[in-house]
Amino acid sequence: MSIKKDMVLLDILEKYPETEDVFHMYDERAGVCIMCSHLFDSLESVTEKYSIELDEILDKLNRAINS
């Protein structure tokens, strides 16, 4: 199983709590707590909103769940 760009953050965090640290890594870049502000948004929409490289965060999230 892997995390996909269309998944909602809440679903990712519920299924894979180990991804929380990855999301925290991007809070400073976004200027907000991503998990506090966007739990009901898709990963893709969050990355677009804050100019976060989608492939980069997907790689980090998937490594977190596979380690």
C-alpha cells in the first residue's frame, strides 16, 4: 500500500500515524500547521496551495510508512 496524491490528510494520518513527523517538516515552509488547517484537504491540494513539491512529500510519506 502507498500514499497517493488524492488522499485526504485525515485519512493518511488515521491509517499511517507515523507520517505525522513528515507533515510537521513542512509547517515552517507553509507558514501554518498543515495538519491543523488542512485535515480535510487532499495531499495534492495542500502541496499546490503551499508550493510544496508533490513528488518530494509523497516520497517522504511513503518511506515513513515502509520503514
